[in-house]
Amino acid sequence: MPPKFDVSQIRSIMDRKANIRNMSVIAHVDHGKSSLTDSLVSKAGIIAEDKAGKLRFTDTRPDEQERCITIKSTAVSLFYELSDKDLTYIQQPVDGNSFLINLIDSPGHVDFSSEVTAALRVTDGALVVVDCVSGVCVQTETVLRQAITERIKPVLMLNKMDRALLELQLDGERLYLTFRKIIEQVNSIIATFSEPDGPMGDATVSVTAGSVCFGSGLQAWGFTLKQFAEFYATKFNVSVTKMMDRLWGEHFYSPTERKWSDQPLPGYVRGFVHFVMDPIERVFKSVMHPEQAAQPLDTLLEVLNINFTKAQRDAAKTNKELLKALMSTWLPAGDALLQMITIHLPSPVTAQKYRCELLYEGPQDDEAAMAIKNCDPNGPLVMYISKMVPTADASRFYAFGRVFAGKASSGQKVRIMGPNFVPGQKDDFYVKNIARTVLMMGRYIEALDDVPCGNIAGLVGIDSYLVKTGTITTYEECHNMRVMSTDSLSSVHHVAIQRSPKLIEAQR
């Protein structure tokens, strides 16, 4: 296990259910989920910062590394501390500054959609990753629809900005219009499949609220408007919230007159273009094309208040390596994403109240349902197993799932109910002991004595009694957790045909 990782630190936060975030990373294939996840894992101290974007930590299988594609969903638990100032942005109960983010990286290819299904059932939030060059694709819409119908709240990451700037060489205004179009498409999908007056509330993403992030997973940099608004708010002597509003939409600024306008008057530039894209473009130009840059790199670093050491600069062997090192120092993706996740995604305490009716098949007022709704650690154990994960030697399986109520402990006697179990009958039903409870950390496994409600974990010793999914409980009258359909996603096949003369004649 990496030296910075501390399992006792993570276990201590497992009891603070208001500070847990269970989330999955979903996207179309090749939109950069696994590279982006490296930035989060790096920020938590599990991998070295210089490996972020290249290691693909959550691609644990050899065939995933060889093919550069995620095949199986992989879980990893991250520790993150939020500053006192940032805590004020959270609109739900919290218990201190320390947070536990249980992250699941899921596949983007339509052939592995059952793995996305398994990830979504045990999470409350989703980081939706969209390649800003390709835009919203078929599988983006499919997995987003699935998330919204499960009452899973999304936040958005517009990825691969480096490609848009270096390869397509889009200017600030064109990039703004591209971003706006993608955000509108994502919100259209969310609005279509969400319940207008549902218990989850408004699930759409908003740039000015801070639930949209921009950046590059490969180069490990990213930002929300909050980072830039905090930088400029002091300069203009305005609040961060007011500055965020000005940095998006129809707000234009005149650098010569130092005035704002709601109209694109002569000499006025869109706030997002002038204050966000212009500094980024200048950094890109100073590194990649220093002969064309208006300012030398040293001057630019001073103007933008970027603390970039000579040692960091000397370590870079190429301009692209220098660009990655500089951008990830100035705008670290891990900070931007983890702040967005902790501020905008719900805790189990919040989410289980409105998700219980979708998750639990039994009466909504029985002991199990009430324990789920209240995320009660003292209630009966109710755990949903969403998939089986093979052990390192492939001889057995870990039963991977989420504890919705009570506490799962090593040696505990539990009722194991398969998907075909009917209350009062004995088919697909066993009473056995949990051999061990474990924390799933990508390619690592850490043993735990117990796992309280609101957390994701693996169980050892029950794989012989479940094929894939099932419910683990200590409550004798417990019903099953509802099985999520894995065949609701239809693959699309494109076939080229050549029309026969008879068909052409018939069409006339």
C-alpha cells in the first residue's frame, strides 16, 4: 500500500455518515474517466502526483492497461479535508472538515453497461465526464438517463481542454460557446428524465453554482468558476458569488474602461473569455510558443501569482511536460474536483431519504425501511451486494456492495437473500457468517473489523451463496433490495447495406 495512505484515517470517518460521498464516474468510452480519476487518487496521496493522468490506477486488470479501456468498475476510498471557508458552500448537514469519498470508476463502453449498473446502485452521486471536443455522445446520454432515474445527483466535468487549445486551437469565445452547448445538452437530458417536483430536487448542473468543472485529466489540471472568482473577488472588492455570476453568461467587461455591461458593446469582452480563458491561453502560448507570447513566462507567473519553482521547471524534458507541470501546479484537478464533489453531491444521510422507495421492495414503514431512510447505524443490517469481484488469485470472490443500514462485521451471522428470494419462503435463502469485511482500494484490499452504514465495502465468505447480486440482512422480516435491470441498455448496431434494383424500383 502507498506510504501516504492511512486506512485508520479512512475508518475513523466511516462513522461520520454526513461526511461521506458515494459517487461513480460515468461517461462515454474514451472521454477520459480513468485518467481524470488519477487526479483524485493522487490528491488523496494514494499515487504520486507526477503519475496522475498516466497510471490509470483504477484500471486494475492487465487487459485494461493494455487496451486503455475500463472493463470492470473499480472502487477506491479517498480522504479529503475541506477548508472552513469552503464548508460554508455545503447546503446539507456536515460533521467537521474531513470527508470520505467512495469513488467507483465505471466503464464507458456499451458492452460493459452491466458494470455501470452495479456502480450506480451503490452510489448517490455521479461525476459525468464529457470530452469537450467530441461533445455529448450516445453512451453519455444512456448512463446519465440511468443515473437520473435512480435519483443519483450529477456534477459535470468538461474534459480534454488541452486538445481544444492545442489541436483545434479554439479561441476563448468559441470554447465558451462549445461549453455552453454541452451544458445545455446535459441539462436537457437531466430535465427529460428527472421528476419535476421529485424529492431529489433540482438535479441540473450550473456553472455559476460551481457544479461544472473544466480541465484536462491527462494533464491533471482543472477548475470550477469558484477558483477564478476567489482570485478576482479581492481585486474587484466584490463577493465570490457575485464574481462567479459575472464570469459566465452574457456579462461583458471593458479592460480599458474597467466597466461591466450586459451587452457586447465595442471594446467589451465576455467575462469568461477575459478573466478565465485569456490567462490560460497566455500560459499555453508562453510554454508551447514562447517566441509568439506577449509576456515571458516568468512575468506571467508573477502576474497570475503561480508558485512554480525552478526545480519543477528543470524536471520537465519537453514543452508538453512543462505545460502539464505548470498547469497542474496552478490549477490542480484533484482540488477542483474534490471540492465540487464534497460541496454538491449528497451524503448518505441526505440521499437515502429520497432513494429508499426506489431501493427497498418491502413496506416503507417497516424497521428495515426506516433504518435505511435514517441511515441508522444502530438499526438492523441491510446491505445490497451489486457485484462479485475476483480475488487476486482468482480462487474466490469478494461480495462488493453498500451498507444502507446497521453495521456489517467480521464473523457476524447474517441472512443472505438472492434476487429470487420471496419473504416467508426458503428458496434462494441462506443463514451464514461473514468471514471478513474489507475496504476495496482499486488493486489493494484492506481488512476492517466492521463497516457502518453509508459505506461501500467487500465481504469475504458469502460468494458461494450469491451468483451476482443480493441482500444481506439481520432483520428476519426484511424484504429484498430491488434488483436493478442490467439489460435495460440496448446496444446500437450500424449496418451498411447496398440497395438492390428491386428495392430501388419499389421506393420510387
